[in-house]
Amino acid sequence: MARPIKDTPVLTGKDAERFRWHMEHPTPLSEEEKRLSWEAYERAKRNSPNCSLFK
């Protein structure tokens, strides 16, 4: 039998501030990283044509 999943803890204090800052200031991807991500997406889409994520 599977064990229950614990609740995700709430971020507070400096951890919350750091998380928020990183969400508002994402690290830009290089053109190479963008190309590789797109190719991986296209491969997954081609290999799983019935997946609802790609519709």
C-alpha cells in the first residue's frame, strides 16, 4: 500500500523572499537551450500522439 503524501510546507521569511525574487527574475535561456527544449517537446509530442498535454 502506498504511503500518504505529506503536505508541502509553506515558505516564510527569507526563503519566501528569495523564492519570490527568483519567480519575478527568471534566468534567461540561451538560444541553444531554447532549441533543445523545443526539440525535446516535439519528440515527446511525436511519441505520444494521444496525450492530452499536446492537444
